[in-house]
Amino acid sequence: MVIRVAVGRADVAREIRAAAPLIADLASPVTARGPWLTAVLNALSAPLYAPDRPRAVVIEHPQGRRDGLALLSSRRRGPATAVTLLGNAARPVPGGHPSSRLYARDDDAASRLADALSDFLHRLRGPWTLRLGGLPMGDPTLGRLAAALPTASIANSRSRRLVDELDGVPGVVRSTDAAEVERRLPALLSRVPAADRPFARAAARLHAAIGALEVAVVPAAGASGGGEIAAGLVTLLDTGGPGHPGRWPWWGWSEVGGLRSELGSPVVALTASAGLWRTGHRAPVR
């Protein structure tokens, strides 16, 4: 096995493309596949100051296939390096299901990937913090990595998901046409926090271009074509096979009903740190 770390947008993008068969074999959700991750990489390259550095920890089979992959993002925060999963900082992210993955073909690959991640962390210069969020319960790499890091802590939480009942609202219009998505995006993005709009816009356009996004709108009373809307919803179409949500509401709102939220699947996060001390005590991971 070849174990290496790729650094920088171009090299990480290349590893994502090379790992496409592995990502597909693992039935990864749409938020852990190439198009979404490409949008994340593009967003990371946008800041003018202290941008995050994407990294890929790769387990490569002698025949050239990828058997393990961890996609990371790192940034200096004061004296420490903060390491997260690539995409954990992207907003908005659809809720209700685990959105991230550590890609391992089998238990052996999971063990090798955990060892490679531990080695990567301990080779960082200076103190570091680690947070890997949005992962599914029972992730084999996560368990092995936690066992290898003395400060590791694993926490479970329940996600919340949007429930789409807009078909019960008179006048709802749905479309997967890229031109219609583009026409509706300004109104749909108006309810997204300003700081999150660039990523949401780029990711929506990219998924619309490949037929993996739907918009639903309810025109406001008295509105003409292209006017104000009383409800809007953006849905990712996650057709990766069994276990996928199929339709995965991303973000939306309604002044006329038809949208509600409920508890979704459990998600798991691992936190750890090294080299951070304050008055004799290890500083908490933030």
C-alpha cells in the first residue's frame, strides 16, 4: 500500500476524481461526492487572507485504485493548526442524515486510514486541534482513530431535517431545469445568510447543471411571473441507491405552510487536540 498526503486544491481535486469509484462503492451521500466537494474546494480558494488548506490522506492499492481517503481542511488559528473534514465549514448543509464520510473500502483500509490520519496529525508543527463532524454512527475509521488519540472524544447528536409537504399547498411549482433554477436563485438565496450565499449559489448551480437539484416555489398572492414568492425550497436529488434519501431538502422557508422540521438520523463528531496547555490544563477543542 502507498500512503501519502496531497496538499492544495489541484492535487486534492485530482484525488477526489481518482477516488470516484471508491466513493460510489461506499454509497456516499451527495454531500460527500465529487460535485459537492468541488464546490467546497472552489469556496476555499476564494478568501484573500489565511484561506483553509485542503489536504487528502490517501491509501492507494499497488494496482492504483484508492482503498482509503480522508479529505481534510486545515487552518492556522493562533498558535495551533485547526483540522476539520473538508466541507464541515460549508453552509448551508442539508440536515437529517450524516453529510460527511471517511472513505475506507474495508476494515483493513479503515485501520490503515486511521493510522495514516494519526501520523499526519503528529507530523504537524506545533499544537493542533481536530474536529471531524457529520459522520455516521459506527464509522470504522473513526473508532480506530479515537483509540489512537489519547485526547479523542466522540459525541453523538440528532440531526434535524426539513420535511417537504409543499404538494399540499395550492400553486406550488417544481422544476429541475437549470435555467429555471438560475431564474429563481436570487429569491431563494435571499433567506440564506449573506456569508453563506457564495457557496450556496455555486453548489446549487453545479448540481442543477447535472440534474441533481430541484427548486420548488409558491408564488405570493397577486405576484406576476418572476415576482415575489411565499415559499421556496431547494432540494438535492440524491439518487445514489439504497440507503440514500433520494430527495434531500437542502434549505427553504414558507409563509403558507408545507414545510416543517423533525428529528433525523444520529450524526457523530470526533474532537481531539495536542500541545495546547493553559495553566497546567489542556485547553478545550473549539
